[in-house]
Amino acid sequence: MTLQAKDIMEPRVVSVPPEMALDQFEEFLTIQGIDGAPVQNADGEIIGIASKTDVIRALRFQSRGISTDHVTVADIMTDDVVFVPPDLSPREVAELMIENGIHRVLVGDRHHVRGIVTAFDLLRLVR
């Protein structure tokens, strides 16, 4: 049997609203033990993805004396989300991550996310 994205994905995907404050998002990631999350609007559509890297980029402004008090997830998220079908091979998932310079893809589509595959999920396959 050939492995597919659905075999290596994490089916428990937690999303955040775009209006979530930056400090709340940082705390959310820590509590959930994850590095990033899809951003879902009130209609249930995935409109972006935000990660710890995005938080770190935003926090650079703090070090320059610029306040991040009013920064939200919508301000830091990437809106170019990569979705993959459940039957895509891990190799193809890895190629998409490399081509797009990303560390996670969502399995499904904007309205129905079945899971998430991260670079760490792919690394586990080579151990």
C-alpha cells in the first residue's frame, strides 16, 4: 500500500478567527502545542494560515518600539493557503511545500478541511 496525505495527516485541525489578537494567538499556539493554524472566517471558509514564524515577524516591530497591541491574526496571516487532496503522495506534498516555501498544507478545501500535514509529519516518514 502506498502512503497518502490522508495516512500521515493530523485529523484534529484547530482554526482561529481573523480578528484574534496577536498575543492571544501566541498563547493559543502554546496551549495547543502547535506551530500554526488555519484562519477561518465567520462563514466557515479558510481564508489564511498563520504560524509562529508570522508571530516572530510581527514581534520584530516591538523591538523597534512599534506597538503590536492592535495587531490581529488577519494582519500576519498568509492568505495563499495550499490545499491538497487526501490521495496525494507524501513525496508530492513535500514537493509542494518546497515549491511554495511553506511548512504545512491543509488536506481538503476551503470549506472542508480533513486534516493538516506539516513538515514534521514528513520527517517522521524518513526516520
